[in-house]
Amino acid sequence: MSAGYTVILEQLTGPRRGSETRLFGEVIYAFLEADQNLRFTDQQDLQDRESEFAVLNRSETDYIITATADNEFWINKRLVKSASLRGGDMIEFGENGPMVRYHHFDGVLPLRWTVSEIAGDTIAYLRFSRKPFTYRLRHAAAQFGGRLVWQTTIAYRVTVVVAILALAGLAYSQYHASRLLQERIEAGAGQLDSVAASLAKARDEALKPSDLVELRNDLSSQVSLNAERLAELERHSEAVKRVIRTSTEAVAFLQLEYSLRDIVTGNELRHVMNRDGVPVMLPRGQPLLSLDGNGPVATVQLTGTGFLLGGGRYLATNRHVALPWERGRYSGPISADVLEPVISKFIAYFPNLQKPVEVSLQTASETADLAILAIEAGLPELGGLPLASETPSVGEEVILLGYPTGLRSLLAQSGHEFVRQLEADKELDFWNVSRRLSDAGLIFPLASRGITARVASEALVYDAETTMGGSGGPVLNLQGEVIAINAAILPEFGGSNLGVPASKLAALISIKTKE
């Protein structure tokens, strides 16, 4: 053998598994003891001839192994008595003896094995061992892992540790991100249900052809009742008549539409459509919504009331009208971390003005149900309503202006011919109906009269009639001053209503003015 070669026998199985024996001598004796311990020496032990298994004789390039007596061994799964060894050979000593890998290196022996060499040994063991496959697989896995830990370089092991720590950090980061994503999904699921419920509610309240038929049938009596009520109010006193006449033009009919979108992807909630292009409905009557839906954007539409403030540039209304997703009939558990509301359209119709004006939220109170809307375009000269400087007394008469029930009340006042034409044209769209009403000069607030039942710094209670849609309307005294902003109905108290005192609105205006 050339002096430039180094030979190693690596024991892969047996009691000395993992040990390495360097071969230098011309003749090497292999002893296989009763406990399957395999040892190599360059001295023949004449007293232990029974355990002598084979002799390795050095040749020019490698060793030649020869079994002694009746012993036999396998090289690469091939039963032989004698063979010239080559690098990479797998030697199995006896039927149940240990397995050894034969290595020879050209030059200096490396201090540590490379990963490719360790992997090669493992693969060779799997290929040439005659043990059952499951045993080989377990042993190979244990051998590969153990050698990676103990027989590789320090630098490699440090690199592996760093990589494991990095992977652990990445895994934790992924786990944390997955938890956040799951929380977002769960929160989003709850919000989808909430939005679906709001859409179902809005759909139920939307105008249907059958509603027009009912309106047409009952219109004469309803208009008669409304006319009688208004006449009674006007007959009550000249003051009431004057307040209604001078204040009506400042009371606006509000229409708002909003949708929800994912704050991460920017995708908007959409309806899910079936193969026929029809929205899929859930068993509870709610539409199926998804951020990946294939249908139109899911929007919530609602109406409310607002009134002009002095100067004619701003409108006052309720916070729950300007931000309807926070509270009220169309609110739900919307988390700012998951979905964000997007107002797609917000307009105001004024009596005696045919075209609507766009409005936007200017500011909203954090302590009261109040909001101020900015009018995006200029208006003709319209006078705003003044705010009362004094608190009303219990029993004082009040007048409430607004648009209760929204489009339905306006249609109820529109007349038989208008409803018949609308029914014939089949224009029941949320925006088309209001446009048609405005074109016909039929947008006017309803007026109702009552008395104050309770006066407090946080709220006024009065019994002037109203219902949903009247939120944000002005509550006026007989001097035509705003004493409160209509906010809520208290049906459990005989139809009484709750208003936010005008002093709260004055404070909000003052804050806005200072900004």
C-alpha cells in the first residue's frame, strides 16, 4: 500500500458501534468475541485462536481480508471467504456479527467526518445490512443523528445549533403569526355574521313591490291623517306654525352607504354567488359573505336626519347616524384590527332643493351621541337653526322635525299618482327613490308635537312622536331654537324619546372651532 494512504475501519453496529480503528501494520488480526465485540490487533493471540475470525494482509493499494477456519463474512451483502477491500466496502462479520465500513483516504486523515460521508455511511448500511428493514431504518436514523452530533466539526455543530435556534425562533414567530391570523379569522367570522345580519335587516326594510301596493291602497287615509295632524299643530298656535314654516328647510334627509374591507389585503366583503349568479343565502336568511366573494360588494344602506347649523356649512346629527357600525340597528362587533368600514356614499337632501349635496364626517363627540357633518359643496342661502341658550323646563312644549321610517314616510306623503308611477317604472333602488322624490319636490320632514317629561344635563325626555330614521332631528322650542337632538326611542316608557341637550352640541361646536 502506498504510504500516502490512511485506512480506517469504522464499526457501525455491535458493542463498539461508532469506534474507529486505524490500520498501519502489514498484517492485522480480527477477533470476534462471544459478546460480539470486534477488535483488531497486529499481534496474533495464540491463546485465543477460537475468537480469531479473519486476517487482513496489506497489499500495494489496500488490504486483503481472509476468513480463518470455518468463519465466513459478507462484503456488500455478498458471502465471501477472501476479498480485496476497496474504500466504502461494508463488511459484516458472521451471521449475526457487527458491520464495519472500510475507508481509505489519500493523504492526511480528516479530524472529523463530513456530512456527506456520514450520510454515505448511513445509506450504505441501509443498502447492505441483512437485518430486517424496520431494524435497519431505526438503527440508520440513530446512527446518522449520533454521528452528526459527535463526529462533525465544531464549526458545523455550532452552525447547526445556530440554525436550530433560528428555526425555533422562526417557528415561534410563525406560531405567533398563526395565532394572530386565527384570532383575526375568528374575529372576522363574527364580524361577517354581524354584517350579514345588518344586510338582512336592511334588505327586510328595503322597499318591495308589495310595499308600494300597500302604500297605494292606504295612501288616501294616511295622507289625510298626516294633513290633519299638521293642521292641528298649525292651529294650536301661531308660534307652532311659524316654527314649522321657518325651520323645515334646514332639516336634511340623510342617506348613507358603507362597506367593510380587510385592513391587510384591502379586499372588500362581497356576496358569494352560485352558478346561476344568484347570491347564496344562509339558513337564517342572511347572505353569505366573503372577502374572496365573486359577487357585488356587500353594502349597508340607511337613512337618518340632520339639520343645518348657523352659517350653513355644517350639519348636526347623531354619532350613530354618521358612524352606524358603532352602535344602533346596523352595528356589530367590528374590530379595527380586522375590518375597517368604508363610506362609499353619504348625501343630504334639503326641502326645496332638487339636487342632493355630498357630506362627510367632520367631527364626532366621544362623550355624547353627536356628530358634525361638513357640506362638500356650497348651498343656496339657507338659514341654520339656532341653539337654545337656556335649558327647557319640564312640561314645556316641543316640536320634533325629522324623517322617521325614511323613504317609507316620504312615500306615504307623496300621493297616489307618484306611488303608481314608481310602481309602474319598478324603480325601487335606494338611491333612485329618493332622487325621484326630490325631483318631484316631495322631500319634507314630518313634524310632531309633545312636552318635555324630564330634563337633565345628559338627556332630555319628551313624548313627541317619531321612530327609526328620525335620529338626528332637531327638537325645537316655541321660539324655534334647538333644545335637543333626537337620539333614541324609549318604547318602554309609553313612546317617549331621548334627546341629547343642545348644550352638548354647543360644546362640540366650540371644540371644533378651536381646532
